[in-house]
Amino acid sequence: MTVSVEPTTAQAGETESDQALRPHAEDAFAHELAALAAQDDRPRPARWRLSPWAVATYLLGGALPDGTVITPKYVGPRRIVEVAVTTLATDRALLLLGVPGTAKTWVSEHLAAAVSGDSTLLVQGTAGTPEEAIRYGWN
Ligand SMILES: Nc1ncnc2c1ncn2[C@@H]1O[C@H](COP(=O)(O)OP(=O)(O)O)[C@@H](O)[C@H]1O
Ligand SMILES: [Mg+2]
């Protein structure tokens, strides 16, 4: 069977985001990110849009003082998110390692959206990339 995939072109009045298969995290959760930024009075690392606390709250979910509900993005141990965010707040890189389908990419996109406001700044490795290549080859 041959499946042909036609490149899509934007119709009149249609934007690139209208065509997206799913919206970027910073668009889908723009309301939550704006509410967090407005109510976050904790210190923010240089060039971070939110404090580490607010980034972790964005990932794990919670309620803000004004009643805004932050939906959980990652369902799992809080500790993993707290360690990930803390690691990024230092001058170290964060390496998420695990079997496929355990939300590594998902968490990375949401972390990028919360920290920088742009989840497209993502370099996606493949299952064929050995850990050593990332650990020692990445700069
Ligand atoms: N612990 C989790 N919490 C929330 N969503 C999850 C979780 N684990 C898997 N998912 C869902 O599964 C999808 C696939 O995960 P993905 O990030 O692509 O995995 P990985 O990059 O680790 O292979 C995610 O987009 C998310 O919707
Ligand atoms: Mg992945």
C-alpha cells in the first residue's frame, strides 16, 4: 500500500498555528503561564520567565492565590520534577533518561515553555542515540 502525504499549505486567513497537529505548550497553556508569571514573586534565575517554584507548579499542577487552577502536566513523583527544575537552575544540563513513553519529551517541552516561553527550542534525540553520545558529545 502506498500512502502519499501531501505537504499542507496555509489557506487564506489561516496561520501556521491553525495547521499545527497540536498546539505548542506555551500556546495551549498561555493562560496558566501568564497567571503564574503575574503572581510569582519568588526570585527568577537569569533569563528565566518564572521562578523554579512556578516552573515546578506549572508541571505538577496546583492553585494560585487568585484561584487560577494550574493543571498537572506530569503525573508522577514530585521529586523528579523538583530535581529537574533545580538542576536547570544551576549551570548544569539536565539529561532525562528512560524507556520510551515515560514523558521525557513531554516534560522537556513543558519545561522549555515555562522557563523560556518557547517549547520549539527543543533538540530531539532518537532511540538510536546512545547515552554516552549525549552525555559526552553534547555541548
Ligand atoms: N507520567 C506522565 N504524565 C503525563 N503524561 C504522560 C506521562 N507518561 C506519559 N505521558 C503521555 O505520554 C506521551 C508520550 O510521552 P513522551 O514524552 O513522548 O515519551 P518519551 O519522550 O519518554 O519517549 C506524552 O506526550 C504524554 O501525553
Ligand atoms: Mg521522547
